Amino acid sequence: MNPTLKPSSSFSLYVHLPWCKAKCPYCDFNSHAADSIPAERYLDALIADLDRELPRIWGRRVQTIFIGGGTPSLFPPEIIDRLISAIRARLRPHSRMEITLEANPGAIEASSFRAFREVGITRLSLGIQSFNDDSLQRLGRIHDAAAAHRAVELAIAAEFESYNLDLIFALPGQDLAAAQADLRAALNYAPPHLSLYQLTLEEGTHFASHPPANLPGNDQAADMENALRQQLQEAGLPRYEISAHALPGQRCQHNRNYWLYGDYLGIGA
């Protein structure tokens, strides 16, 4: 028997788009490298997935949508437009619905961010991870520091209502000074939201079976975290959940719903 969401005023919707240009060696998410994406067929499958769930959520108001992956920004803006339109046609949208799209530097074009904003994306989450070329190479990222900076500049120029920068610390060969320099590079943009994660070697990943050399030890990583979170606090970005920091009024409502045990529905592979 399928569970039914308890009656309440609202819920959140997560949409998974699982493709990337390359699989990062530390990533344990359901993501798959592909040269081409069956965007049209996957959109049809997503809508069919949502249609199957409608009896369980009929009449509920959707307050947030989070389009994650994978690298959702690989999908054309017109596909994202049709996805959002299909959701709006089937669900009761909140009047101030937050719609987040994940994106990665190296998988964007200047026109794409503006187009994503125009089709209804209100919040962008950028997987920067580092502004240091050596760190990015060790992480197996497909972008370099210049592409990371360009991605942030494009996000700002697109005038999303909010945006988030993801950073990882305790990287191979990284010391405290390098980690603080990475964070300063992010803070120079005065981001409204920043998510700070420690690199972990998750089971089933390439890094788990082939650990990178020169990883900071536990004590060194803890010292890094304390210093970086203090740096964020002093920059006016207090911590509001385990990894996230935000300016007043800029907390991610979708993730906050998770942490507060709110109702949510997930669709996609």
C-alpha cells in the first residue's frame, strides 16, 4: 500500500535529472556521465511519474521545487520551461514558489542562465566546489577557476531572486590558508547563500576505493571547519543548518522543509 501525504497546507517537490558531463570521483549521488541526454523522453517520463502521484497529493499546495542531479543545467531551458509548466498545470503553486535549479561551471552558456530565469527559475545553486585550479583538478572537476568565476558572474547578471555557492573543504593537499583563500574568493561576490561541505570518501565512489593522497587529517579538517564557519559568520552569513549559511531572508525554503520534517515528494530516476 502506498503511503499518502498527510493533509496540510503545502509540500515540496524534488525533481531528479541524473546526467552529468563526467562523474566526479567523490560523488555518491545517482548521477551518470553521458555525451547526450534524452531530454524529451525523460521529460515525458517525469510528467508520467508526477501523474501517478496526483491522487496522493490532490489539492495540496506546492511551496518549493528543487531540480537537482546530476547537472540539471545540461537540459535546455525550453525543457525546464515545459517541466515547470506541467507542474503548474497539475499542482496548486504557492504564490511565492521557490524554484531552484542546480548548475555546474563548465556546463553553462551565457544565454542559458538568463533563459532559465525567464522560464521561472527563482534560485540557482552553483557547484563551484573550489576556486583553486589545483584543487579542482584533484577533485576531478571539468571546470577550472576561471570558469568558476565566470559562472558566478553570469548568475549575478541573470538576476535570480537568490543563488547559492557550493564549496568543499579538507581537499587533497589543502591547508587552512588555502581553504580560507577559497572561501574569501567566494565571499568577494557577496553571495546571499553558501553551502560548505567537508570532503568525505563515500562508499561506492572512486575516492573510496582509491583515496587521494595528502588528505587533511580529522583534527586538521575540524580546525578548518571551525575557522571557515567563523569566517562566514563574520561575513554576515550565519549558519542555519548543518552545511548552509545565508543572509537574512535568503534561507533555502526547500532544504529547510526537509530539516523541519515537512512533507515532500520526489519524482525522477
